[in-house]
Amino acid sequence: MNKSLVRIKENSMLFGVCIGIAEYFNLDVSKIRIAWVISILFFGTGLLLYVILAIVLNKKEEEYVDDIKIDLLK
């Protein structure tokens, strides 16, 4: 299965961009969130990039059929 960068709404704070990036690169989500905050505070481009990614990235949803979890990419 091909790995793709998606937004994950489950357990997310805002739009699920940080969780999607953390899952894609196999990192801890708190490290990604800290990097976003630093980029917003010091560089100013982090907020714009976050909004762009929230619009552009597909949303990963999960569907349950007969108690079996199925990942859907929408």
C-alpha cells in the first residue's frame, strides 16, 4: 500500500495536519506541534503553511463495518 500524506481528524487539535505529518514520517505528534508553534512565532510562515495544508490535504476517515475498522481516504 502506498503511503500518502493526509489529515487525520481523530485525536486532532484543529484540522489534523500535525497528526497526519507525524504518522507519515513516523514521529511523535508533540514534536511536530512544537515545530509548528516555533515556526509560527519566529518565522511567521507556519500559520500560512498550516492553513494551506489543511485545505490541500485529503482527509483520512475510518468506517466501521460489522465491528471491523476500515480506513478510507476521502
